[in-house]
Amino acid sequence: MPRIESDVNRFRQIVRGRVREELKKHLGRTEMFGKQGDRVVSIPVPHLELPHFVHDTGGKGVGQGDGDAGGGRGAGNQPGEHILEAEFTVDELAKLLGEALELPRIQPKGSDELETRSGRYTGISPVGPESLRHFKRSYRQALRRLMSTGVYDVASPKVSLVRADRRYRTWKPKPIPKANAAIVYIMDVSGSMGDEQKEIVRAEIFWLDTWIQSHYRGARTVYLVHDAAAKEVDRDTFFRIRESGGTVISTAYEMAARVIEERFPAAEWNLYMFHFTDGENYSRQDSDKSSDILASRLLPSLNLFGYGQVEALGTRGDFLDVLRSRFGDDGRVALSRLADRDAIVDSIKTFLGRGR
């Protein structure tokens, strides 16, 4: 049995290595994370099959010995593709992502508040509950007492405990800094943002969530959508809704600022905001207004602001250029252009490669 377990563990390492090697190539494929539940992600891994025993019939069976080749439109002659469903926890997947893209770990803003989540029994005390009595230490203390008083008889080595001999294990708590985090996702849902653009956004948000939430337990998420007006929605609606109006980016930034100011005080939260749009804003005046809101009300509170311009066929907005000219040297601002799914890898590295 230990040999079998060793072989299975070795195979799991092979699967993990294959996922890590191919992760960058598949980051934009939504089928990579098709099944999620209880923080476990199931990833299809092609060309791998779990080793198994095959019964030998002892004679000429199917595929053995002489026989006529099949013809016509019957069975094919090419091997089938074996696909293994490999399961990873979100933390494991985040580690793979960090290894594949060589991402630095996030350095949260400090917090004076501590909470105890773990510890070890490392100390000894003369008082405590009987369930934690340390028998070896107790009898050692009793033996020491008997020997020091000359009562211990080598010929009749009997050791009896008295109350003062008893020793108990004590719990040494390990305080863990408590760092709260909130992520605000904003997406343009105007008519020019089609299904393909939304799938790109969905794929990137999955990996952003995976990485950030591996550094914070219980990170809060907020989803805002906008066309000419902004509103807050749930996650499912965020990826399904589609409007036909124009685009007024300042409405989304104003709502994001209100959400942060009312729910997530900057002194207590590590805040992240990511905005995805095709970059076509209503007017240059509104682009300037949006930049002003970003500079005065949002950036002072944010660990990181990521802007991803998801380009649609026949569109090339200029809001990315507006942000680059004003915030290009600001370490809190990360800007990326997503022409297609292949650009997701570079976009993720742009957003997460700063360790903020």
C-alpha cells in the first residue's frame, strides 16, 4: 500500500507540473475553471491518464493477433485524447499562478489589530486541566522530589505523585495580523462591450481573485457596472448584463468612491479596484472628470488601481492614453491593453507584478 500511495503522489506531482508548464498558455480559457465549489477548482488536463491495471485475457483478444483491418466509415485509427480532471484548492492554484508568472507576494498595508488563530502546546505549568497533564514531566518531578528528600528506594523503585508534582501542557498562542481586503470590480456594459470582451474580463478577474484572496482571508468583493449610469450588481449579473447606452466613466468612479468611503475606510482596509472597458468615453471632458475623481477620491485609499482596456472590433478608445499621460509614473496605477485573450498573461503580470 505505501508503494501505491507513493506512485499516486508522484503522479499528482506530474499533473501539477504539467498544469504549471501550460498555465500561461491556458490563462484565457474559461474551461480551465469550469467547476468551482468549496474553494476547489477542477481543471481539465489533456494528454494525461491516471495509470491503471489492464486485465490480460491470456489469448488473442481485441487488438491482438491476425485479423482484417476495419474499413469504410467505421472506427478511426487515431488515438483518443485522454483528459484528466485535476482538482486544486484556490491556494494551490494561486501558488501555481505565482510560480508560472513569477509574481511577487502582496505586501498588505499594516494593521495594529491582531487576532489569534493558531498556536502550539510548548510550555509547562504546575496548574492546568487534567486533560493536559504531562505524565512524563509529572513523574520526573516526583522522582526529583523523592531523590532530593532521600525517600527514593533504589531496591523498591516506587514513585507516587502528589499534587505539587503535577505538570501540565500550556498553549502558546500565535498572533496573526489581521488584514482586511476589499476588491471593487468595474466593467463597462455598453453596447460596444460584446460577449468576447466579457469573457476576457471574466477570465482575468478569476485569476486576480485567485491571487489576491490567497493573501487575505475573506476578502470582500463589490461589482459595479456602467454605461451612461452606474449601478451595483451581484457577480452573476456582472458577467451577464448588457446595456445599449453610451459610456460615462465618471459615474462609475463616483459610485466606487462612495462605496469605499461608506464601507471600507482606508485606514482599516487594503483596497483594490479594477476597471475594464473598451476605452470609448462620452467626451474628453468626462475623461478629465474621471481622472480627477481617481486622483482625489480613489487613489489615496487604494493599494492598487488596475485599468484594462478590452478592445472590441473596430473600436480603440482613448481613455487609456488619458490615464497614461496623467498617472503613468504612479506606482499605484497599472494600465494594460487587452486586444485578445492572448494579452491576459501580460495584463495579469502588469496588475499583480508590483506586489501591492
